[in-house]
Amino acid sequence: MNKTELIEHIAYNADLPKAGAARALEATLSVVRQTLKKGGTVSLVGFGTFSVTKRAARNGRNPRTGEAVKIAARKVPKFTPGKALKDALN
């Protein structure tokens, strides 16, 4: 499912126009993005938790040349599924 299909699904299930569903989805994604950027977490009970983790700097290899490359430390988003989501899949 892509973003357009998700918007159509939200509009149908919530009885909203597509434009309203698109604004709601964008607002939700924006809040998640802003919260993670500040280092916070977003917990949706039953669905899961979005958080930020830190990856340490490390050495890697260029696959073409085999040359050693330094990879800088960085922050990455992480999603941990909730129990209800896990149960729904099994």
C-alpha cells in the first residue's frame, strides 16, 4: 500500500473527503517527525512505538574498491510493534 492508497482507505473508513484525509495523514506524520527530531517517542497503544536510536561511528568497506571507509555516527528512526499488532499478524 502506498500513500495514495492509504489516503483513499482513510477517507473511505472515516467518511471524509480525500483532501481531509490527506491533511490528517500529513498532520500525523508531521507530528511524529517533529517529536522524533526532538528526541522523543510516539507511542500508539496496541500499534507500536516510534523512537530514535543512535548508531555509533564505524568502519566500513567500499564494495567496489575494498578501500576502508569511515561511517559517521548518526541517529536513526526505530519502530517497535505493539502486542496487538503482532497478534493481528499471527
